[in-house]
Amino acid sequence: MLKVDQRDPAALPRLLLIGMALLVLWPGVHLSELNPAVLWQADNRQQMATFVGAFWPPAHDAEFLALLFDATVQTLAVATAGMCLALLPAIPASLLASRALSLSAASQGGRLRPLAQLARWPVRGVLIFLRSVPEIVWALLFVRAVGLGPTAGVLAIAITYSGMLGKVYAEIFESVDQRPAHALLQAGSGRLVAFCYGILPSAMAELVSYTVYRWECAVRASVVMGFVGAGGLGQQIDLSMRMFDGAQVASMLLAFLVLVMLADGLSRLLRGRLT
């Protein structure tokens, strides 16, 4: 009777990967000074229990609900305006950074000439810089420049998300079948015509899906940036927390939860119709 070797041939590589992950994680835990035990100290537990206990019942008086509605609408406006401004540089930058509309790629079966590839690096470098700085850092800079309010949040989202959208759009253009666009370029059509008829129909669903996802992320980011004075729900939450008004914080957290759920529902609806 033949004996079957039941040992996992990938056991040793997996153990090595786990060991390497632990070696990397352990110094990170020490450098981040992570100490969950502080949550269970008597003073900290008492303060958290007192603050969380003030969450119920949530604030629901008419004056506060009107303020909450204005802050929620402002958060949506910041996210939407920031995304619209981000699209203005992101779309042309993605076309310049992508090799999908390159004449040399169309004539050489998709391969770029070194000079054509080098010409795209400045645009890619700008996109890397724009998305490498977190939006909350941009918000801090713009709060200094234009003062407190939603303008700083709109500009911060526009700059950071233009880098993100431009980079991903360029990759989407390169991931679809480029043969129709190359055929149009070789036939003498312009690059705009080749893009509209050769690439855009295949990439539209993925473009819209990613754009809606980024808008959903912008809604969350606009709340976070409110803590540095960029308006919206985040700024109101920060003010209420400083006044230790747990009831108002609870109401605003519920409003933020509903806002994210609606954004997620819209994202799912659009993705379902496009896929």
C-alpha cells in the first residue's frame, strides 16, 4: 500500500514569512509606544464611562438639529466640490501620464520608446507629490492661508485627490484593450478621437466606479479635516467634544453614520448599474 505524504510543501515558506512579519511588527509596536493597558487604568475607565454615558439621549432640540443639518450639508458640499476641482487637473494629467495614446506605442505594438517614456516621468512625479502629502496636512496649510472654514477643506481634497485620481485613471487607461485606440492612431485620427472611441467606452465603468469610491472617501476625509478648522461635521464634533457635550457628539456621530451609509448605498447602486 502506497504511503501518501501529508506534509504541506509550503509549510516552511509560510513559517518563514510569519517569522519575518513578526520581526518587522515587533519593533513597530515598540516605536509606536502601543500600550493597551492604559485603557484599563481606573482613572481612564472612569473618564471614558462618564463621557460615553453622556451620549444618551442624543441631542435633539430644534436649534441643534438645524445646526447639525447645516454642518452635514456643508460636509457633503466640501467633498463634492473638492472632487469636482480634483477632476480638472486629474483628467489631463492621466492622459499625459498614460502610454495608451502614445504614437510610438501604437507603432511598436505597445512598447514605448525611451524618450517617450522619459517624457511622462515629470507628470508622474507631480502626481506622486500631490498624493504623497495627506489631505489633513494640506488642510492645515490652507487654514493658515485662507482662514478657518470649508474653503481649506475643498482645496485640500482637490490637491490630494487630483494626484490619486490622475494616477489611477492612467492605470485604468493602460489596463483596457488598447488595440482599438492604436488602430485609430495608425489610421490618422487625432488622440482625442482615439481616446473617446478607442479607450473611453471600455474604461467608463471602472472610471465611474473608482470616482464614486473616491467621493465616498472624500466625505470621510472632509469630516476628519473639520478637526483642524476646515468646517463641516468634524469642526462641530471637535467643538462639542471640547465642551464635553456627549449628547451633541452622539447626534453628530449618528448623522455621520447615516451620511456614510447613504454614500455607500449610492456607490453600490452606480456600480451595480455599470457592471
